Amino acid sequence: MTTGRGGRTVRDLRRGNRSAVLQRLYFGGPMSRQELGPATGLSSGSVSNVVGELVADGLLEEAGVVDSDGGRPRTLLRVAPGSAHMIGVDVGETRVRVELFDLALTELARTELPLSPRGCYDVGPIVDHVRTGIAAVLAEAGVGTERLLGVGVGVPGIVDREAPGGAVVHGQTIGWDAVPLEALLRATGALPDEVPYIIDNGARTLGQAEMWFGAGRGAREAVVVLFGSGVGASLITDGSPDGGTTQGTPLEWGHLTVSVRGRRCRCGALGCLEAYTGAESLLARWAERGGLAAGAGDAPDEEEALSALLAAAVAADPVALEVLEETAEYLGAGLSDVINLFRPERILIGGWAGLLLGPHILPAVREHAARYSLRHPADRVTIDLGSLGPDAVTVGAATLPLSAFFATGGRRTPPQQQAEPPGWRTALEVRGESAARRG
């Protein structure tokens, strides 16, 4: 195959051109062919060729016309929303949420499967929840797997995506020791072999969602906090002003030591930030201090228990107010560490507990973060809530196969063929070829 400058092949160049056009239309909205040239840096001939291929593949469609100065009206193009689907899965602290999206990330179907009893993270039931959820959303939307780009899964813990046999999860706080989650999901038979599972840390998927579509859009350096039963964060150091396909680095921020010989964290260590700021710890401290113990122990789940604590604080219960103020101070102090270390432009707080607590404690969190930080980095950072709501982890998980789709220029890449991506083919065609090879 012909090799060009930098060792890139003609196929590499074509894939890069397709990717540039797809991403520009995806994040920049409908454009004409004439606008795509300056926007992507491609020649008019390259734009014409690439657009022709993408239209033929069904990935682009017309989106109306606009008048031009003294010339013929120009046809606008956009990425065709129905040309592909993605599934996002949030393996959360209290439930497994599964959502099906079209290529424009419009939700087509969803299901939520509770984790019970609270604090039980047995791998078998969670894998079964994911399998059941995938089948449920496909059935609800009435779609098959022919145009399914993949399933993105956000999980607690450290994810080794390079492990032999597929992604392995090290989730110390939930009792997962090198769990081969990708292999377990594949073994369920929920999807054809050519549809990939892409597994990553839940804080990173939250961060990617907020940077692409939410309150992080336009920032180059940001930290996105996932505040649930525990706390985690994602660091973004190369954000794109237009949303882009930026990917963050997950940080085990909740396990910074904030109190030597302090409270025992659920990871087993003493004095972790999570032992003072996670919802699980917050509720335990409320009960220990003689607060409404029923709110911490008898509620069906942590979300209802935390709502009970907030209701008590609004009613001026002194114990509830004390616990919230202490949580705000520890959270602000924890944020000061990332401010001093990474000097981000923005810090965004998401996750179900963060969004629930935010309106009540955010001003105090900002004050404490500024007090514990160096002045210069503190003066340039803003601290706000994420804007995508409780579904942000699921949306971010769905962007994992979408990122792979962009990286290959809109060509499906079955797991067996990542190095040499095939063209845009139906699942039946790929499945038939796989069967022929096995035969």
C-alpha cells in the first residue's frame, strides 16, 4: 500500500479526512460543502470525495438549503441521526442504568435495574442486569444490532483496557479484584461478536459527557467530579473549544488522605477524602451523631436517605446542618488539591449526590476551596455543577463507541479487526464472514 509523509498510508489519510468531516458536522452543526473546506482544512476536491463517500454510506444527509451571496443556494449537510445507535451503561452505586441512543445522542429507550441489597456489588447479578437492560432497550425501541456501534460501560474503579482477554476492573471499594468484566459480558451472548463492549471508569465517562455537551464545553483544562456513594474525578488537560473528542484521565481522587489516622474508608485505608464526602459516609456520620437514624438506615436507598437529611437541614436541624457544613469543608479542601496540582479553568460537580447536594452546599464548597488553595490558581478557576443531570455517566458511556466511530472515519470496527477497520457494513455481512472463517 502507498505510504505518504510520516509513514501514513492512503487508507490512513482517507480515514483522517472522513473523521475530520464527520466531527466538524457533528459538533459544529449543519454546514455546506463550501464551508467544510475552511472548517476542516481540506481541499474542495477532498471535501467533495469524502462527502460523496459518507452520503453513500448513509452517514450524512441533507439538512436544508441556505442562500449564498450572488450564487446558487447551498445545501447543508448533517450527520444522519438514524444511521447508527449506541448503548450507554452506568454501573452505579444504587442501580444499573442502560440507555439506547441514536447517533445524535437522542435517547431512544432506557431501563433502570436496582442494586439490592444496598452495598451489594456481586459481579454475577450486575452482568445479568447489563444483559437484561441491553435486551430491554433494543426491544423497546424496536431496533436490531445491525447499526449498533457498541456498548459503553461506566464502572467504579480502575479499568485495565489492555488486559489479555478484554477489559479488567479493579474496584477495591466495591470488592472487585481484577474482574474480567468484558469477557463476562461477552459470555452472556447478549450481542453478536462484532459489537464491542468498551468499558471505562465512570468518572471519566461523566467528564467526557460534560466536556462534549455540557458545562465543560469550551474549556481546555477541567476537572469533573463524580459525587455519589463515593467520590471520583476526571482530569481533562487538552479540551477542545468546540466540544471535540477530548478524553480525560480518571483520578482516584476520593482516596487522597485528608486526615491522618482518620475515619476508615470503604477501600480499607484511613482518612480518605471519600470517608468524609461520599454519600455513604455522610449518612453514616449523620446517624452516628444522633441525627435521624431512620433516614440513614431504613430508607430504601441512599438517594432517599440523602433527601431525608437535606429535608432535616432545611428544617434547621442542627445535626444535619453540621454534617453538611463539614462535608462542604472537606469537599472544598479536596478540591484545593486538584486546584493546586492541575490549575484547571473549571471544576464541575456531577453524580446523583453532587447534583442533589449542590444547591445546598456549593457556595460553602467554593469558599473552602479558595481558602485552602493557593491564590493564583484559585483566582482562575470556577466551581459549578454539571449541566447534564443524573444521566451524564450513561451519556458519557455512549460516547465511548462514538469516539471509536469517529477515530475510524465512520467505519465499524469489530473487535477482531481493530488494526484494519472494515468498511461500513451491516452486522449480517460481518457475521457471515466470521461464520465462513470458522467453517
